Amino acid sequence: MMDAMKQTLLAGLPELGLTLPEETADKLCAFGAAVVAQNAVMNLTAITEPAAVAKLHLLDSLTVLTAADLAGKKIIDVGCGAGFPGVPVAIACKDARVTLLDSLGKRMNWLESILPQLGIQAQCITARAEEAVAEHREKFDYATSRAVARLNILLELTAPYVRIGGAVIALKGSAARQELEEAKNAVKKLGLKLEEIRDFDIDGATHSVIVLRKVAPTPPQFPRRYAKIKQSPL
């Protein structure tokens, strides 16, 4: 399993414009394999074939590295699920200080136990995004997120964590531009400004990285309760 995963990972890195040391590639694959193994007893991912894990989890997560220099920066992965993109970012950029946030206790307990075993450093917080922000408002350089919600909802959950001058980095699929159009009002209201969209072809599909710079404080009334956010997105 590890060989096929590593081969696919190494073959895909040049397309992202990235190079990684051998030991970093090994650690990424060790985490990928751990996710697949744990998936037998816990619902973590529908993607379990080694080459697909390398493309759709590992390489997809690493597109974050193309959007910013993360060395020495504080990053929060909001709604991290099985640890993507936050864990691959923590592995590939050892100097980054990564916090993983998710509301599902079982997943977070697993991450808290597996990461030290693999020699990966990240802080784990089990909480809802709209509640944890009370303690962590504007404390991070970057907030990342993948496959959590449409952008107009996602930005209200992520922007409050980011300090002015930092950015929200959202990983999206082929509907990225449509979601961005939908989220114009949210971008403005939350103190953000579109900086760039980068597109990558991963396994024949378009994966986009949307970078939204924080140019003003997020007003204190945001985020609202999740039910309210979902019911009437900004």
C-alpha cells in the first residue's frame, strides 16, 4: 500500500510546483495509511485505494503550501475531519504551528493518539467552529478548510479566527468560482478581500485554492449560531 501511495505522491508533487524530502513523503504516506487502517473501524473517508489517497487527500491538502509561506505561522484547520488538509500541512511544513478543529470527539481522540505515534505535531480542539472562536478570535495567521460547507457559510466560520493581514485558504472543487460569486456579500461583511484563486488538475478534476486576505476586523456579531448561518447565509 505504502509503495503505491508514495509513488503517486512523488509523481504528483512537480505538478504542484513542490518538492519534499524523502522522509516527509514517507511520513505523509504513513498518515495516509493510518487513516485507511482506522477507516475499518471508524467512518473517516470513502477514499481508501492507495493511489487515490495520495491524490485526493495528500496532494489535494498540499495545495495549501502553494498559497502561502507557512513557516513559523499559526494555522487552524476548521472542520478538519480525518485531518485534511491540516495534518499534511503540519508534516510538510514542520515550522508551522497547526491547530486541528472538529466537533466530532471520536475523530479528534483518534488524531490525538495517532499523531504523536507518527511524530507529527499539531494541537487538537474538539468543538464547534462557531463556539471555539470565543477563545481564539483573530489569533491565527491562516485558517484552512476543505469539504466543510459552501463558501458563503464557510467564511463566517473561518474568518473570525484570522488576524488582520492573515488569510482564509479554502480548498474547493470545480464550483469554486460559482461559490465565490455567491459569497461576495460574506467576503465584504467579514473583513476579507479576494487575493487569488489557483487551479490544479488532480486526477483529472479541477481543485481550486481560494485565498481571501483579512483586511479589516470581522464584526463581533459573527459568527452567528450555525443554524442561523445555514438558514440565512450572508
